Amino acid sequence: MKKGTKARKWLKRIFLVPAIGFLTLTAALAAFVGLHKNTELSWVRGVNLGSWLVLEHWMTPEVFYGTESYDEYTLARELEAEDYAKRIKKHRDTYITEKDFAAMADMGINVARIPVPYYIFGDRTDEPYLACIDKLDEAFDWAEKYGIQVLIDMHMVPGSQNGFDNGGIGGVCTWAQNPDDVEYVLDVLERLAKRYGKREGLFGIQPLNEPLVGNEDWADMDVRKRYKPVDEAMYAASAPISLDFLKEYYLQAYGRLRPLLPEGKWIVYHDAFSMWNWFTFMSDKHYEGVVFDTHVYLFNVESVGLEGKFWNSAFIHGNGLLMRIMQTRFPVICGEWSLFSNYAMTLEYEEREAYYADVAKEQLEAWNHYGAGGIYWNYRMGDGAQEEKNQAWDLRHAWENGWISMEQ
């Protein structure tokens, strides 16, 4: 697709959809039962603990050193079991510790979103992965000690939900085609709810991170071009998830989780990169304790050739308008955002620092004004990803350098 076509498509989604949708939905809102005005959820000031229990090569390349692997699936199969176990244990024991939760509390963080894999309980005996439920137990203990709540995020499912490296196996998206695997993930979610449902430190459970829905998004994000095939059969069978499947999965997850979670514990749904598909979802009944999650990254607007402060600001507030409309029904958070942009990297360092401070304040204010707050990606970058371009992804670095104040 030509760049101009992509740009027009993006403009239509971000600006025309909210404008037309707002007028249409305003007239229809009176028909909805049990509207939410976001009086139930205070401002979320959160951070993600990405690449801790679910690896992402670009964030922690040191775990992959000496291999040809670029995702967790290939790493676990390329290494001998002893070497794999040694690397994973060292990483999990050192990447996030109690000191990090103390530091988060000092920053003003009140929610830690923790990506977890489907194999967290270690009972997929035909797979080489290692259980990590013990690390999540530790995280809850630390979180409660420092007054932080945990959002458990199902980030990796068997066969992947998006084909991205953050789904555990790049270029592959087969999970939704296998009913047994879908059922397995629902069962894991139930087990997590039973284990942590009554913990003071539980914010909620997110049944699925960033599902990729529909052929249009599948093509736009060039999944097959971005990730080389590892398993040819799985690669050939891969396809995006259908919206109908995702809505049914979300309803099943609600039916499984809500009875197990006390009042005040949330079920969080990612919008699959399309908030406009969810304005009337769950409108036929009164659903309690539901939050929607959207992810807003500045490089997305830059990918269609719109670069600079004006377009970054327009992108932030355009997405904010979508959040505001959805906020009339359910609380909405920006579950992933950061300071990174390609535009920032064109600036001299002092000018870049000033830009980071400005765009941090603008985003924090937007997520609070339009929604119920936001969760930064990411708390830290690994020792092997300390390049200058990665500084804006590292909340520790941004906070220590005065670019961001989570308490503003």
C-alpha cells in the first residue's frame, strides 16, 4: 500500500471516526443501561514489567547471546535444556527484584502490569518452557509491601494471538484455530483468578494482549514479512483472529473470571488496535468490573509519514477522543505508551530532553483527562539494550533524568 493511502486511512480512523461516531453515539447513549462515568476507577499511574516473564529479544538481547534465536519459541528449542534453564533463571532472578518495586513506589507508580505466558504453571510437559508462577508469587508479595497493585496480563498464548515477537513466536498466529489451546488459556486464567483473586495486590486480569484482528491489520503490519518462518507448517496455517471469535472469547473470559474475582478487581480487555469496534460491546447486559485497554505509540503515526510535534499531539488527542467515547461505558486505560519517537532522535540531546518532558506531560494528562490513566512501556531495558535510542523506553532512565514525573 502506498504511503499516501496509509496516511489517509489513518486520518480517517483517528479523526473522522471519532467525529462521526461521537455524534451518533451521543444520540444512542441514553438507550444504554448502567453507563459508567469512571467514578469507580481512580487514575492509574502504571508501568509494564515487559521481557521479564515473557521475553522480547529487542529489550533483553543478552538472554539470547550466542544463539540465532529471536523469540522465546526458538530460544527454548535451540539451546540444550540445562543452558536454557540456567539463562532463564538468572534473568528472572535479576531483571526484576524487590528493589525495583521499592523504586516504583518512589516514582509514584500504583499499578504494575506483568506480562505472563500460558505455561506459567509449568504443566505443558511436551514443551521446553519453565514455570514462573513462583516469580509472580514474589511479585505479589513485593507489590503489597510497597502499596502497588498487579495487573496480570496474558501476553503469550500457544501458537500466538498476533504473530509478533511479543507473542512468543514471531510470524505465527494459530492459537484461535485450536479450540483445545483456547480452552487451556481460559483454564489458566481461572487458576490465576483462584490463586490471586483475594490478594490485596491484585488490580485485575487481562485475558489477552494485543490480539491481531482481520486481514487489513494483518497486511498493514506485515507480520509475515517482519518475522521469518521457523516452523513452516505453523507459518503457512497462520491467519489473523476474527472479531467475532475475539468477542466470544472475551465473553467467555468474563463468564469464567467474574465469579472468581471480588468486587473491585478488574477484567481488562485490549481493543485489538481498534477501539471503535467495542462501543456497543457488552451493551445487552450489565457487566461489572470491566476496563478497556488501548495502546498508543507515537511511532505509529510516524509510520505513515506524519512526523513532528504537531502530529504527535494530534495522534495523542485523536486517540484520546476514542477513549473518551468508550469511557461513557467502561473505564479506559492506555495500557502501553512511551516517550519514544523517531522525531525525537533527530533532535540534539538537550532539545530532545525538553521534548521528552513535554510529551510525557501531554500524554499523562491526556490519559487521565480522556480515560482512567496509563501504564508506561517499559520499566527498564536489559543490559544488552542500553543504546541511546532505547533510553525513552526505559522508565527508570526517564525518571532519573527528569523527563517524566508519574505524580504530576
